[in-house]
Amino acid sequence: MTKQLKIKIASLVFLIIAILDVYAVITQHKSLEIICKPLLMTSLVVVYLLNIKKDKKANFWLISALFFSFWGDVFLLDKNSYFVFGLGCFLIAHLMYIKMIAVFLTQIRIVEIFKYASIFVVVFLGIFFLIKDNLGEMLLPVLIYGMAISGFGTCALLNYQQEKTRPNLWLLLGAILFIASDSCIALNNFYGSKYIFDIAIIILYIIAQYLIVQAIILREKTFILKNPK
């Protein structure tokens, strides 16, 4: 079996799992969701690893982010009991993504950081204003998480502004969709629980993670083409 065929099969498996998980959320089929949810990040890691050349190392920060995303998915299967643990895992995942992108940044100015950060901070504050009265003891964790996702979005935007390439665009879109998914979680849990939020959360999340992984795959392939041995 050729490497390309393995990649195609792994990608197809991820797509099937993603569709089944979305279907499980739409139909509220909890048993199917329990099976599919842990397989999402597992299959996506396989897709990434198969795309790496034998003589190249995997991106540690990406693998770490997907690892903590996996545990976040598992804990949030029972958000009534383990919501804080899920939030903590995704917080670490965002920090891993920030570190991953920070490595790419070579030319950053303080003015640009504040300018781009203000976009994501304003969005976060708008959502925070809607949910603050219902946060209770979750006030501080949500504030910390909000700063983390704002930092993730800022780094991704800085990276794209630094070099407007297709992989950097995908990385930015992935970050934005991830933030949108997190925003829907916040609104669903602390503003008003709605069926549409559940669907939006999973669709945005899957597309976001896939775009981020594909961005890194394409970025690494582009780097190899530009820097052949």
C-alpha cells in the first residue's frame, strides 16, 4: 500500500467519523457520539502523521494541541460533571497552538499586537457581557480562557499578516472557527441552551481542527520544496 493511498484512507476515515459525530449531535444519539467523539482527534493525528516525511519530525506543539483537544472532547461528553476539566484541556490546547504559531513569527511590533488583539478582545468582551451574570464561580476560568483564545486569534492573524500564504490563511480561518465554536459553547452554557448551538459547536470545531492540521501539513511541504536537500 502506497503512502498516498494510506493518506487517502485515513482522510476518508476522519471524514466518516466527523459526519457520524455531527449526525449523532443532530439526532441526539448519545451512544454514537460517545463512540465517535474520541475518534475525531485520534484519526486527525493519523492523517497528520502519515503526511510527514520519514526524515522529518512531527510538530510537537500541534500533536500536543490535538492530544489535549482529545481529552477536552472526552470530558465534555459529560459537561454537567466534567465541564471544568474539558475547559482546562482546551485551554492547554489553545496555549499549545499559540506556542506553535509563535515559532513562525519573526517580525512583530507591539503596535500590531495591540491592534490585532483588540479585534478578538472586543468579540470576547461582547460575549462576556451577555453571559457574565450567569457565570458564578466560573467567572475567573472563563476570563482566563477568553484571554487564551484571544491570544490564539491574535497570533494567527499576526502570522497571516506577516506572510499571506495559503497555509497561513487556513491557519487563521481555523483559529477563527475554533473561537466561534468556543463562543457558541459559552452562549449555550451560560446564556441560553439552544439546539442550534450544539450543531454549530461541533461543525465549527471539526472544520477548525481540520484546517489547522492541513495548514501545518501544507506549510511543511512548502518549506521542503523551498529548502530541498
